[in-house]
Amino acid sequence: MSAIRVDGERVATGVLAEVAARIEARLRAGLPRPHLAAVLVGHDPASETYVRLKRRDAERVGIATSDRRLPESATTSEVVDLVESLNRDPEVSGILVQQPLPPQVEVEAVVAAVDPAKDVDGFHPLNAGRLLLGQSGLVACTPAGIIRLLDEYRVPIAGRRAVVVGRSNVVGKPVALLLLRRDATVTVCHSKTTNLAEVCREADILVAAAGRLGLIRADWVKPGAAVIDVGVNRREDGRLGGDVDPAAAEVAGWLSPVPGGVGPLTRAMLMANTCRAEEARRPG
């Protein structure tokens, strides 16, 4: 029996419909439209694609967008100055600093420069700290999207054993904290983990976010487990592939595909965060 395909496009459509309804209600009440400003440094093709898709999603839900661009040669101080100008702009609800940034730009300095109230990526140390402490705040989009996927497919979380493969600040750590907040027992694995396959086989919920094509083999998956594949890797033939061997579909209970799984939810949760940031700034 094959795994249930976790359809990120379908779930993202639902999230966007919810956001659109909230924005429509605000507009009827005479409140301003949320505004998402993206900061792009240089011309990374993947970043250009992501921002184009972001703009499409924003148009669907009624969020205004603007792109602020700097050349590839921009310095850390120039990027920080731009971010700080957006912090001061009363029309801007949320700020997205598109990564990767050029090597001469200090990512931590730029992330820390974003007003936490406009940090729709959820990367600012203050928002990360709020997540750690179980407090309310803007949460990183991909981890939030993973939880939404699990909820939509009614995957039990409380009391279950969750294994997260990957410890990045963008996905691994925050999704582990979100699962812990929902009363899962969580193990975070990484490149130094011994007996990785054995740990993965214990997981009722397995989140693969290591960035290594096909790392998680089918025989590493517990029968009936929910497997969320966050990896986006390029195969030799140019097609995209995840961190999980597609053969895992014959073992897992649920499996998110690559592409079409987590990716659409990442963008949808960005729209939700932008709406939430505006609602917090100017309650209806």
C-alpha cells in the first residue's frame, strides 16, 4: 500500500484563501492593505524565481509588494541601511531579505537589523527566542508550513516520536521546537549522529531537512510513518529531488513530494506572516 501523498499545493491554496478573507475583511473596515517589501542583492536565479512566485501569491491574496534591489557588490552596511529604511517606512508591513546574500555581506548583521515586528521570515533572534520560550511571535515559514501540513492530514503529533534530520536555524531547529510545543518527543539528528538509520526507523514523524539527495532510504522509514521531505536537490538530469528516496512511498503512511510538498507552504506561510504582522501593527 502506497503512502498518502501530502499535497502541498492543495494545502497552500487553503492557507492563501484564509489570508485573502482576512485581508478583504480589513479592507472593508477601511484598513490599509498589507505591504511586503523584498530586499534582493545581486541576481541569484533561484532567488529571482522565489520572489516572482511570492509576488504571484501576494497578488492572489491582496498583499501589495515591492522589490528593493542592490548590486552584487553591495556592502553589509548598504544592505543594513536599506533594511533600516524599510523598518521606518509606515507603509511596509513585512520585510523579506532574500537569501543567499553575496559572500561579503554579513548575514547575521542583516537579519538582526530587521524590525522583529516586520520579520516575516521569522529569523530575527528575538522571534527565534520567542519560539524557544513558547511565546507568541513570527515563526519561520517552512517550519510553520510543515506543522500545517501535518495538521491538514490529521497526523497525530502529541505523544509521538519525531525525528528531524538537519539542524539549521532555518528549518531543523525551529521545526523541532514547534513539534516539541505540540507535545512530540523530538530527536534532532545531524552529520555527526551515529546510527542515523536506526534513529530514523523509530520515528512516527520524520522530517528530512539535510539537503542531501536521497539520504533517507526506504528501509530507514518506520512503516506507516509521516515523512516530510524538505530537501530540494538537483539530480544529474536537472530534475529536482528530495532528501528521501521515492521508494519510501511503499513504506510510509504519508509522504510529501519534491516538488509540490513543503515548497508551496513556505510561500503561503510568508503571506500569512505578512498579514499577521500588519494585523499586529494596526489591529482591526
